[in-house]
Amino acid sequence: MVALDLLCEAASGHGDDAADVRLAVGGAPADQGRGLLPVQTAAELLVLLADRLCGRPEDRVLACLVLAKAEERALAEDDLLGLHFTYHQMIRVHLRWKEHFRDAADLAFAACHKQIRISAQAAQAFRARSSGKPLPVHLGYQHAATVLEQQDVCGRAIEICKQAQEEGWSGNWEWRIVRLAKRMHEKAGTVRTISASGMGPV
């Protein structure tokens, strides 16, 4: 952890040189040439490091330690975007290895909730940093809606999609909402009304 602290201090002090280091803001890995922002804080640099440490399942523990440090630094420095990126990467790490670790799906879902809790403030921070550009995809909203749909909790999934849409996050939210509403309607049409006696249909 000492090495991580030193890395954080270096990141916090590199100022304008941050433009040479870039961080993924969407679902793509940090080395792809789209959806990238300059790394400006210690937390963002740690997220970039964690991205490089998720190539093998045995590296998950180390990647999680790095992300825990990123969360700690982002909270301490009131770094909303750093926190957003940290939770984004947590979701990616756990989803990548969900077939290898029994707790991965639950940890990914928990990270979704953390990212959603700060989504409105993160949207404002994105707009302040990149004025005029559309917001990126929000992995927390996307995955949470998918999980809820799989659990047949379509009403809550629709609420999440509407919230993401209202905040301006990129994504096919309208399509998801229509599809979820149709599924709810179809499910309601298959329910048979039972008489008060419980003996059969009214």
C-alpha cells in the first residue's frame, strides 16, 4: 500500500502533464481510443492501474486493493469523477470474473448502487470538465437495470432507466423502458383472477 500512496502523491502533483495519461469513461478498456478523458487525480490514476491488473482471475485481489485505495482517495479529496470511475471499474472487474468467483455478481451489483448514488453529481462534474459533450454510458445504471429485469423486477428497472435518461447518461434507455413495460403488460395478461374462496377463477 505504500507504493500506492506514492503513486497517488505523484498523480496529485503532476498538474498539466495529466493530459498524457488517459482514462476510459465508457465501457471500453482504457487503452482504446474513444471515450477518454485526461487523468487529473490520484483516484483516476489508480483506476487506470486497476484496469491493467484485471487480465487474469488471480489478479482480481490486487485490482480490488487498488480500487479500494482509489475509493479512499476520491472520498478524501471530494473527487466525484474519480469516485465515478472507481465504481465503474469495480463493476467491470467483478463482471469480468463472475464465472470464477461466487461473490463477484453481488459485488458488481453493490458497486452499481454506489455509482448510482452519486450519478447526478457526477453528471454535473462531467459537464463541467467537458462542456458541450454528451455524457458517457453509465455502467451502474445499465447493469442494475439488466439484473433487475433478469429477476423480473421490471417496475424498479423502469425507474432506474428513467432516472438515467433524465440525468442525461448515454444509452438506449427509451428502448429499454418500452421493452420492460411491454414485458410487464404481457405478464399481467397471464395472471388469472382467483375468487375469494381460492377455488378458481371468478
